[in-house]
Amino acid sequence: MKTNRQYIKLTVVLGMLLSLISCERELSEDTVFATFPKTAAVFTDSPIGLGTNFYFPYAGSKPTAWSLDNEVSYIGTTSMRFDVPNANDPEGNYAGGILKIDGGARNLTTFDALTFWAKASQGVTINEIGFGEDFETNKYQVTRNNVSLSTNWQKYIIPIPDASKLVQEKGVFRYAAAGIGTVGQEVGYTFWIDELKFEKLGTLAQPQPKILDGNSVTQNTFNGASMQVTGTQTFHTASGQNITVTAAPSYFTFSSSNPDVATVNELGTVSVTAAGTTAISAVIAGVAAQGGLEVVSIGDFTLPTAPTVPSQNVISVFSNAYTNVPVDYFNGYWGGSTTQTEDISIDGEDFKQYTQLNFVGIEFQNPTIDATAMTHLHLDVYTEETGSLTIRIRDRGADGIIESDNNGNPIGDDQDVSFTVSGASLVPNQWNAIEIPLDGGLTSQKNNLSQLVFVGGITSFIVDNIYFHN
């Protein structure tokens, strides 16, 4: 009997162990056992819970811009000091970087804002301040743009668009700040931040999310295309101020009215798969976002002929086939211009699409292009319209300044080449390979090219493979 009881006890114990093991296996598929601290403070008199390797400067920024200041503080003894450099500083021409938790993360789901106190050595505007950038996925990045600082300590708020998303966040602060003054000659300054922490204010109200700046946008496109949807979130604060932040797409829940035509993922990437029309909309924390995207796919798309000019004979502005030179912008949104620009990708090939065209400029001044050895500008243009397109190639002269009259014509020591593709030559619904000679208007000034300008005729076109060659 004693042996039988032991056998029964052993059987029961084994059964209980197996039951526990079975339960653990079931839970492990659906339950996250690891938890992260809900620490609020990021910096008081020192960095809080960030580890040892936590400051990461951006490429091109001054790596020593961030430091601790034991003489200036809002509360306590120490603040974070940011020395924004002059434009000609050999270490970097701006200040910028992130604070990232070394080897860990935080659960920020119980907070609704990142707050801090700040002041500057003079009245300045900081380009970007926010959090959520970790140099990994940057999935929940938030940015408040153009933050105005004075010489007195003031409290600032960076609202969290939807805190329920932040169960494991590493990036607890980010900033980017340029000097003040004329472009290329900016002068530096200093600003300080203290008492940087996450808070539950409970006073942020009236959320107003937007995608596409709150506009209803129609995008004519093709099968295989992809495009990006971006958004913002605005909250009304207790002081009566509305604060708007740029919110990463992952804060939004997107939907497509016709997924057979196009789908949209959690990163806000729209993928077009079939001809037809669909509407892309979004909500954030249960609130519908203002604005939307109507995607109209006309079907399959033919890629332009791949360039064959050897790379050593090319200076490329925009092409997947070559290494491109630095470009300041593909649309300067100049006064009087109605032109809108979209980046599109079709089957891995990148394009620029211009709509509502009257005139638009591509600028490359840092540096300019020396096309002395080049004989032509090439570009591939696709349009569905019948009409003309004028392309102007501008230099900025020996004085380094782009000067134009009221009609956009070069004055002073500037020169240009103006080339018009007629409506008879610009064939709709196919790629048009355009070659523009660099002789004529530029004479000997091909060594200082700085702009390409498009003027319509047509109101919409797609462009690829923009390069100078010989």
C-alpha cells in the first residue's frame, strides 16, 4: 500500500507539472512577460536611467554641441547645454542628436507629454525638438517644429499622439538646431534644457489629427507604385495654446476603401496593385484624421529605358542608375508657384512627380555643379497631357548669388539656357528622352550651375534620369 500511495503521489505531481508546463507554453504565445520601467525623468541634475552611452549626434552636426552645465540651471545645480555652432565651424555646421537609453527601454503608456524648461542666450527658434528616434526603427518618432526660446526659463510641452503605442521606447529626446542669419553664414548661440521628463498632464484636449496636412489629395498613379502618407496631431493645452507635432505614421491606423487597388501598412506606405480607385483614410486613438488620399491607378506602367552612358561621363542630379550629387531641394515652393511634388516608387525605381505645374525649381548650390566637361543635359519625361514643357538651366555667376528679374530671367552676371519641348514633340502616355545642349546661353559659365527650372505648358509630369553628360 505504501508503494501504491507513493506511485499515486508521483503520478499526481507529474500531472501537475505537465499541466503547468502546458499552461506556460500556451501563455508564452500571447503574453509578454518582459516589462519596462515607467520612469518619468530623463534629465534633472543628471541623465536619469540612460546608461553610459546615450548621446548620439547626427551626421554633419557638431559632436561636442551637447554638454552638462554646472553653472546654469532652472532647478538644482545642472542643466543640459547645447552650443549651436557657426556655419563655418570645422566640427559641424549645426547641432543635433538624440538621447537613447543604453541597452534598455521605457514604458511610456501612462504619460501624455514630454515636458522641459528651456532658455537661450538670445531669442532663437530651434528647428526640431521631440522624442522617439532611436536610430533603429524610429517607429514612434514625434517632432515639434520651430520651437521659440527666449532668454528667460519657460516650460515647453511635446504632446504624445497616442501613448498606448509606447510600451517599449528607447529614444527619449531628439533635437536639431541651426545657427541664425544668412544661409551659409549662420551665427551660433547657446540654449539650455532642464527638468526634461515625461508627464501625465491631463490637460491636453481636443485632439485634431491630420494626414496630408488635412487636405484631400488625388494621386494618379500606376500599378507597382508606392507612396508615403504622413501626418500630424494637434492638442489644445490648458494655456489656450494649440500645439502641433509631426507624428510618425505608426501612431495612425490606416484603411483602404478598396484593398484590391491599394493597401497601406502601419508605416503609412501605400502600395498600388491593380487598376482602379481607392480612398486612404486614418484614425489616431479613435479620432478620425482630417484629410485623405484618393489613389487612382491607370494600370501597368512602363519604365523608361535604362541609361547606358558610362558613369565617368555623367554628373547625375536624379537617377537610380548613377550616384547623385547633393541637391538642396526638388521644389523650392517659390512665391507664386502652385507646383506640388511627390516622391513615387514603381517596381523599385524612384521618380519625381510634379502636379499643378506653373513653374518649379530644382536647386543644387551646396555645392554647385561644374559641367565644363559636359555637353548635354538629359532627362526622361512622362506625361498624360498634350502640351509643351520648358526647361531652364541656370548658373549663379561668379558672385555666387542667383539673381532674377520679375519674369525669372537671369540678371547681373547670371546666365541660363532655356529649352522648350513643343507639344508636337512631347508625346503623351510614353517616356520622352530629352537632350538639351549646354551651348548658347551659358557660353563659358558651365562651371557654376545651380538650378533647373520647369515651366508648363502641361500641368503634370513624371521625371527620371536627370543628368549632365558628354
